[in-house]
Amino acid sequence: MKLGGFLIVVKDIGRSLKYYHELFGLEMLVDNDGNMILSGGLVLQEEKYWRRFIGKDVHGHNNSCELYFEDENVDAFYEKLKTLYPETEFVNLPMTHTWGQRVMRFYDPDGNLIEVGEPM
């Protein structure tokens, strides 16, 4: 068995595709009308379908998991993010952990937590 990817719920799949492409360079591989598979194993599921599938409400900003990306220059990524998406809600501005890794955390437009860190 292998992990097939990681699914996040989004309100507007077109907006989310643009967001993840502009910031992280992810490309759409499959479009199943409300369910998109992106490069890197990320799957976007439109909220209206997800609610129907699981029969429960969706809660953004739940802080129970995060998408983790690596970038050689977290500070340059931070500037890009502020320029493209100035309304971004940050959890941590760029900071350096005690073990020397530079990271930042923020929410995507749907409240999914994202971390960007320098490779270890």
C-alpha cells in the first residue's frame, strides 16, 4: 500500500488552484469536477461535495494538521506571499527554530494551515 496524496477541502476550487499554482508551482493533473489532483500529491475537494460525502460540516482553522512545503529562502517566499496575497492570516512570521531551521506558518484562503520551511 502507498499513500496516494493529501486532500484538503476548499470553497472555490478555481481560486484554490490559482493559489497553489502561483505560490507553490503545483499543476493540475486531473480535474474531476469539484475534485482536482495536483502535482505533489495534493488533492483539492470542493466543500459542497465534501459535505455531501461525509454528511458533516467543514471547519477551517482547526489547526490539527498542516501542509508542509520547503523553500531555500523562506524570507523571499514571505515577500512573494505578502505581494500576491496581502490578506493572508499568519500564524508565525518567518522565524528560526532552535535547531536552525527557518520557517513560517499561515492559513490558505480556506483556513488550511501551511508551513514553509527551509530544507534541513
